[in-house]
Amino acid sequence: MSPRSCKIVIAASGSVAAMKIPILIKSLLEPSDKRNYVFEVHLVVTEHANHFFKMTDLPTDVKVYDDALEWQAWQQRGDPVLHVELGKLADMMVVAPLDANTLAKMAQVPQFIPWVSEEPTKEAN
């Protein structure tokens, strides 16, 4: 069975851990017999995340987006909006690294709060 394609958007916040982004992306793009997926990586970086790694450390096939690109693409009503287009493109989104500041901001938005089942858990016999 051949691996399935998965488009992943990685949103990098401005934590010092952002220096690990090139390592994370390289590991996702590295071929592996243990995975059923081949990843296409799109990286969204904050201005502060840019300070912790060099773009030249990323594989050349990774598409990188920042706030400036958001506004360059949109000129008038009807033009594509980058963050909406990324949402349509992505099979999965990962925030990595997720610093405490970003997590606290996300916790204030109801859409980011995980859904919890109201059904009781079945115990194993």
C-alpha cells in the first residue's frame, strides 16, 4: 500500500523552541517505512519566530508564510485571503512550538477548547 499525501500547516510561535522548527520539518519530510503518510509542509511564522532559525536551514520545498504575505495577496473584496486559503488547503494544522503565551490566548477562544464527550467511559472487563 502506497503512503497517502497529507498537507500539514505548522504555525510557529515566537518561543525560543522555534529553533527546532528545521529539525521538526526535516523529520516530517524524511522518507520512512514506518509511516503511512507523505507530508507536504507549509510553515506559518510569526515575526518573533523568525529570529530563532534561518530560512536557509529549511528544506527548499517548504512553503513559508508570514504576516506580510497575508496583506500582499489581498487588494480588494473577492481576492483570496491567505489564512482562509491555508485553512482550505490543510489536512492538519499543528502549532509548534506552542509557548505559554500563545496557549493562553488560544484558551480564550471557544473554538480552540477541545470538545469533551458527555458520554460515560466504558470500562474494560
